[in-house]
Amino acid sequence: MARARERFASGDRVEGVRAPILQSWQRCRDLGLRPDRFELPYDANLDLESPLVRAALPVLGRVEPAFLGPVSLIITDSDGTVLVRRTGDRSLDPLLDAIQLLPGFRYAERLAGTCGLGTALAERRLHHVRGPEHFAECLQGFACFAAPVLNPLSGRIDGAVNLTCRASDARPAMESFIQKARNSIEQQILDTCSQRERTVLQAYVQARRRGCTAVAVTGEGAASVEALGDTGLSRRDQEVLQEKATELLCSGAVAAAEVMLSTGRTAMLLCRPVTTPSGISGAAVEALLPSTSGHSTRLPRPTEPEPAEPARWSPQRPEPEPAGTPKAPKATKAAETSDPGSGEAGRLLLVGEPTVGRFAMQTRRRLQLLSEGGVRIGTTLDVAQTAAELADVAVPQLADFVTVDLLQSVLSWEEAAETGGPLHRMAVGSIRADCPFYHMDTQFEFVPTTPQARCLATGQSILEPDLTLAPGWLAQDPVRTEKLLVEQGIHSLMTVLLRSSGIVLGVVTFYRSEKPDPFENDDLSLAEELVAHAAVCIDNARRYTREHTMAVALQRSLLPQGLPQQGAVEAAYRYLPALAGVSGDWFDVIPLSGARVALVVGDVVGHGIQAAATMGRLRTAIHNFAALDLLPDELLSHLDDLVIRLDNDALASGGGHGITGSSCLYAIYDPSSGQCTMARAGHPPPALVTPDGHVTLADLPPGPPLGLGGLPFQVAELELPTGSQLVLYSDGLLQDHRRDIDAGVERLRQALAHPQRPPEATCQAVMDAMLPAFPQDDVTLLVTRTRRLDTRQIATWKLPSAPEVVSTLRTAVTRQLADWDLEELQFTTELILSELLTNAIRYATGPLQVRMLRADSLICEVSDGSSTSPHLRHAATTDEGGRGLFLVAQLAQRWGTRYTANGKIIWTEQDIPP
């Protein structure tokens, strides 16, 4: 972890750190926080009478006996300000005081950095941070488990509950404990609010009936009792009023709300209590509609009817009315009420029981879970990650255990997967660390009588409210399932089919153990909604993975499967396809005649299989052009013409994608002279590392991208000292949204400034330093270290164009081969050079030169001033000549012709005996 922190501090790629921690570190760094500085603001004005504190204190009192060890339980508000701290072991207090974990100090992530409290509030979910995962150095000796506390009525986070201990004392069970404590506090908030609201409702009923027209409903149940059709309001306004009235009724609180109508006027909704003849308490929502006179909205003043004891609370704390106030008569239907002087008519919109508020809360939680699932499920195009996200969302809000099983045929990328066959466990969600189910990556089959098998067979979701009455579930593994029932307390099950676009992908199973209530139909409907969304995401990820794998496989098959044997350079490479899809990057090391080597790196525009296929065509063309021994500028010109033709063909056929804008860098290195000739077409220049460690970008004139046509390519010639490193790369190595290109080039310089490293180590160092966390383009890197032929490995003779020099050459060749210990090649070499030199004397012009190179093979070259290339032909039986080149071709492993500025060179290669 310390090494990871160092890499993060230096801006390098970090591995082995949990994604939430790494994301929090990034936020802290973006905020300018420093690990060695820790200063928190202090606020002495604490609201210790808030609903959160009132609800949390009883919970802390109940759980404190369970944790008498060196742990501390802490309650904060929504800003992270510590409100309450309870410590089981007083020896921990001085340590917590030292890090300002005291009431009044604010532990927000933007102030304290990555920590349990701050990060849990920032990410709005349960979070734990241990030891070096803390951003601040002073917190790295602790472990924090924190969970935000959600107000069940408002839907807002009121604060957080946190457990802090020494890092060495941290236990996995602490995360489950803090989660249960959070749930208990939220339930306490709900219970406290419900009790307070019942008191408020009773007081409000008493205050409302005093001196005003009563609002009552006869009969049982709750309903909307009066329409708005005769008010002149538009349908949209009526819908808005009904929606807001339902919201007020579901909140369970006596409240008022202003609603802006489409006419620009304001209507007031007032939630009042009502009572049925049977004594059921409820609430009524009245609408005070604006009159045509345009009077402003004003609330009626609540008053009190004949109470046994006067109510001591009302929304406006009215004075007690004198005794003898007449009671309002009961009505048999919703009464239209008015307030004198208000200029408005009060219409009863909605009546409901207090329990509606609790039902509404359950509905809100389901909607929140669906919303959370829509955000958290499908964040990546990875099948396993998507399955894990589904399990994480469902546990513990919907179920205590969740298993996600996909058909093995689906993972094998079969388009029309059958519903039978083995399954593969992709994800397991559990409230406990010791999950009792089959582990991930387990392959198995369900017994036909199990709910999962029935779900797969019928395509219908299965709900088993009581598993003790479901013998089919026990048949899967009697011993294991019996333990699940007895030891884990699992008592209810739901099984939902994973299906997308008519293809069955697998099955998801939800289990409940902690909550005593069994699953209900509403739970099943919620599970089906979550699974339907996850199925689409998993199917998308599966299809993407299949296509991405095919594209990568195609591209890798078109790339070099290894580096060819050659002695000019020592080479190493790296290729990494982009996460978003492969593109058309490629590289090549091509042996050339005369012990030379061609180095190539290119990039085709676009992504996907089309780009990979086009890359294969261009790479093949380069190999063919290289076999002609073309100079770099000539080769790029031919390649440019090819790209233009390919684009024209694609345009004429109306299919495919244009590749104009593709780039390429082509270099030729000659180990006999140390000369490197190169040209580029829209590609970044190579980096040159001298033996003393000086790193520069080669001064290579830029050329236009391939496909533009009409513009020449310029050549640069460099003499490279022995041991120099020539580094070719694609632009994907420099691209990173966190930095600009210049910063990327500078980082590349720093990574290359170690000339003593071999190319393989240099490749790894560059990738570690430069590779983005999520590369958006292919990354190609080719590192070569130059070699030079010793002068003793080269023999050169300049000869006049005279027949008698042939015998002189044979004598010199015999002597040179003896010096090289290659007497075995004496006969064939003398014959080859005699034939080539004789042809040059007879048919060519200008000065003649013979050169032999002892490299990985024995290379013979005869150069002259003619540009006419000899042709191999088969001589007839009666022909006196025409057999020379045929003999050369039979005796040499390779032979050919390459042109120079002053003529041509005919060369041959022979393998050196071991």
C-alpha cells in the first residue's frame, strides 16, 4: 500500500488499491489536500436535539455493551460535523483527541481527505477505510467503518454513524455491525416521527374544529372525495394539485404547500386531520383556490373544538378559545370550507389514513432502489462486474443474499442459448462474510425441482414465501440447504429470469433471512424491474465482450507473432488494445538485404474490426514494398497511393470506412555504417536515446497523413552510435485526458533516460510511466538498441571493369573466408561472386565494387553503375549462356537487387554453418 501511495503521489498508474479508495484519493488531490497537513474547522454550536441525535442515542445505548473494547461509536450531521462520540475503552480517547475526532470538528472528505466518515457521506453509501488507505498520514493508524443515515421521511441524509478503532483491531464483522446500527437509527427516526406526528395530528384536529366548519367523511376507507372539474382549472393544473396532495398525505405531516398554477396564480394545499364515524384517524388535504379577484393565499387559522383538555399545540399556537364554542355539524360528504376574508374557496382533495404514510415510505424506498439500480448497474461493459453490481444493489435493501448465475452457453457467446445446461456463478451478494452459497466461478446444474430450474423451464419468476414448505428447493443439496435454513435463518426466496431480447441469460435468486417478513408480490415486482435492467446491461456487455475479443484476436493475428531473427538491432515491443475497442495500430521489424533492418509503426484511423482489417492490408503492402528495397520516402509514397485507392473503392461501393488520415513511420538502419534513414507520414517522431542517456526526439521533417496525396515525404538521415536506442510509438502512448501532449513527451523522456537498460526493461518502464488508467486508443511501443558490425566483419574490394580481375577476386575471397573460418563456403562463394562479377563486367558500366559481410549470414554484394536489373531465366539445352543467375539462385538462400543513387547492388545470402 505504501508503494501504491508513492506511485499515486508521483502521478503513476496505481494497482492493488480498491477503486473507491483510488477515486477518493483523486478527489482529494483535485481539492489540493496534502497528506502531511490535517486541519479541521470547529463549530461549537451543535444541534444535539436534532431528530438524528434523538434517534441515535437510544441505539447507541443498546449497542454499546456489545463493543466494550477499543472502539468508538460516532454520530455526525450531514456535513460531517461530529455530534456524539461514545468510546468503549477510554485508552482510545487520547488517540482520537489527537486526530480531532471530537464533537464540533467537521470530518468532511473535502477537509479530512479519504476517511470513513467523509467518504461515506461523499459517496452516500456504507464505506470502510483501513490504515494506509486514509489520505491523511495522521489517520493511517486507524480503521473507520461508516454509513450515512437516511431520514426515511424526507429521503435526505441527516448524517452518518461511524465506528473507529485502531487499524490492528479492525474486524470484518464491524462493517456488518455499522450497517445494522445505521438501519436501527433510521428505523428509530421513523418510529419517533410517527409518534410525534400522531400527537400533532390529534392536536391539529382539536385546533381545527374549534370555531370552524368541520371536515368529515362518513363511511370506511380513504378516497379522493371531490373533483376539480367545476373549478375552471386546466387538466394539467388538476393533475399537479392531485399529485402534490398525494405527496402531502403520504408524508404523514400536517403541512401546507403553495402550488403555482399555469395561470400564474398560486393555490395553497393544506393538510388537515379528519375522523371517520368509526374513530379511524386520518388526514385530509384541502385546496384553497385563488378567486378571480386575485386575493393572495392565506391559511385558515386552526382552532379547537370541545376537547376534554385544551390542545397545547397548533401550527400557529393560537390562544385558547372561550368555552361554549359551538360544535360544527357532521357532514355526510366532503364539505366546502371557507375562511372569512380569504377570498378563496377551500375544496377537499384527498383523504387518507395515517398508515398511508408508511406505505408511501415503502414505495419511496422501492423507487430509490430502482433509481439506484439504474445508476449503479451497468457502469462497465464487463459481464462479471455488471452481475456483481446487481448483487451489490439488491443487498441488503431488498434481500440478504443474492446469487447471479449465467448459462455456460451464454458465456461461450452462443447467440441463441438454450435454457438448459450447466450454469456459472458470476456474483454472490451477502450480508455476511461467510456466505453459505456456492462460491463465484463455480459451475453446477440445478435439480429440476428447484425454483431456479422451474424458472428457467417456464420463463416465469418464482416466489417462495416459506422455504420450509418448498421441498423442491431442499432437493438441490439437502445438507447445504438444511444448514441455510437452520444456521443462516433463510426463510424466503425469489427467483427471477435473466432475459434480454428473447435470449435467456441465466437466473437471479434473492434470499431473505434477517428480516422476518417473507417476500411479497411487491418485492417480486421490484426484483423483476432490477433484473430486467441488469439483463439488458449484461447482454450488452456480453455482446461487446464477444465483438471486442474477436476484434482483438483478429488484430493480434495480423500483428507480428514474434520478432524475426536479425542482428542489426536488439528489439522489444508492447501492444495494448484500447478499452473502448481495438483500432488499427501496428508495428513491424523487417529484415532487409545487406544486414539492414526496417522498423515500422503505424496507426489506421477508426476502431473495430474494420480498422484491424485495414491495418492488415497496409502491413502486407509495406512488407511487399520493403521487399523491393525502397527508400523510406518512396515506400510512403506508394503506401499513400494505396490508401487513396482503398478510400476510392470504399466510396464507390458505398460501404466501409475511409482511412485517410492514417499515419506511419518507416525507418531503415544499416549496421555496417550506423546510418538510419527514416520518413514519417503524420506520425509522431521517434525518440533517440544516446549511450550517455541524452533523450531527444529525432529531427524528422513532418509528412502529411496517408491518403491526402500530392505532397512529398522528406527523408532524414542520422548516424547512430553503437548502443543507441531508437524508440518508435503510436500517439496512444502520449494521449491522456489528465495531461497535454507536451507533458506526455516530457514523461516519456524521463522514462527513457536510462540507456543501460535492455529494450525489454525499457518497454516495461515506459508502459508503467506512460500508460493511462483507461486507454482510449491502442498503445504500440517498439524499442530497439542499435548494433554495429565490426570492421573485421566487412571486406570490400574496388575493382576495374576488366575480365582478369575475376581471378584476383577469387584469390582474395579465399583468403578472407579463411580468416573468418568459413572454408566450407569457399567453393560456393567463389562461384557466386565470379558469376555476379562477370555479369557486371559484361553488361554494366561504371566502377565496380565487391563487398562481403559476415553477419548472421554470409552476404555477398556486387555493385555497379547500371540501373538495369538482371532477370533469372531458364537456358535451353543448346544455349551457351544464361545459366549464371540460375546457378546463383540455386547456391544462395536469398538473392536480389536493390537500387542506389549511383546504380544498383546485386546481393546474395548464404547460411553460415554452425
